[in-house]
Amino acid sequence: MVSALMSCGRQPSSLLRQGQLPINDFPLYQTDGSGGFVYKYDLNRNRATMASGLNNPTGVATDRWGNVFVVEAGAGKLLKIKASTGAISTVATGLQAPSVVAVDSFGEAYVAQDTPHNVIRAVDGTVVASFFTLPGAIVAGIRDTLIIGDTTGNKVYWGKTASSPSTTVTSPVNIAVDGMGRVYVAEGLSTNARVIRYHQSQPGGSGTVVANSLSGPQGIAVDAAANIFIVEKGNSRIVLVTQDGLIRSWVSGLTDPQYLAFTQY
């Protein structure tokens, strides 16, 4: 049984401005690919269905205005779900093998496309990064910058070009950013995979391992109290990594868990 966390139910701060990093907190959103669901969890692990009948939803991200962005990979779309009402609208169509989505703190959504090996701005299709030689880009937003991982190139870049500061990461599969701007990278698909944390002002380097011996880590989300939630696909569950490094099963028995995103305030 996981004890209650000290990080739930905050109201948006009037002091937050565009360009600042948001507070990440519950509800927590999770996509289920083969089932076609987007789930919403509260602090006590109660799960509600936010959307159903989707065509292979994968990447998920939020903005601070109460919107949840979901990649509908099977349909080549990016959807926007209003968290307060559940209303779904389409942001972009005709995407080519889209996988993940990121939203920067200005509210711009970006999608990684595996077939053309690039990252685009969703609202108008502008290519913002295209230096990958093979498919497998992953992306996360931090202020007005993107953190981009090249899965097949084994690199993570603090920026949109091949000359951006970078570090070598073996098979990066997902990236998340916490409210302090620290970058978390899930590395590898094997049973001894791990998650590495990098300091926000010192991109690159060796980083700090915050979780290891994972089986197929995928989605990552970090709450306001620095608790790390990881989709562990190999065990069909979400695990919680506490600040003292303990790894606990948070939700188990999932069908096809993909990615995670906390609410932004």
C-alpha cells in the first residue's frame, strides 16, 4: 500500500507567467494504446476513463490551461481534450507515424513523427527539428526550449539542432521535465533498464540514476513533490519512485500502458 503523497489539489498560482515552469500535480493521465483509452488517476489511485474508442493513443501532454493533448497514432492525429468537460477536438491531422507530444510553457504543442524523422509544431506543421537519420525521436518541453531524444542515435539534445548541447544515452525511450527544470530520461528496453536525471542548468554529462532494474520503462511523469511515476511496460504497471529511491508498484494489471502526464498549474 502506497502512503499518501504531499502533492495534490493545488490551485493555479496567479504568480505564474508564460515562460515559467509549471507545477506538475494530480490528476495523472495515462494512455492505453491497444485499448484506445485515456485514463485519469487521482492521488489515491482511483482511475476514471477520460476518453475511449481512440485509435492507438500514445503520447500525452498537458498545458496549464486545462487541456490534455493526445497523439492518436493509429489515425495520424493530435487531439485536444478539455479536462473540465471531456470535450475532444482535433489539433492536427495527416501526421506521419506520430509517437509522442510535448507542450512548452507557452502552450505550443510539438509532435515527433517517426516516418519523416522529425519534430513538428502541431498548429501549423512547421518542422522544428529534422536532424535524425533514423526514426525514433522523442521530445519534452521546458520553458520555450525542447529537449529532444534521438532513439536510434543514442543521444539527448538540449535544443532543436544537432549542435545543441547533448549527452549519450543508450536507447532513450522517453523524456520528462519536472517543475525545477530537471530532465528525466528512460534508458533502454531491457529488464535492467533505468531512468536518469539531469540537472537543468548543466545539460549533458553522466546524470544521476534515480531508478534501475526496470522492465521496459516508457512513460515518465514527476509530481510537485519530486515523486517519479514510470510506466513499466514489461510488468504492465505504473511504478512510483519516491525521493528516497524506493520503487513501489502504484497501479498494476494494465493492458497496454504507454505514456504519462501530470496536470500543469
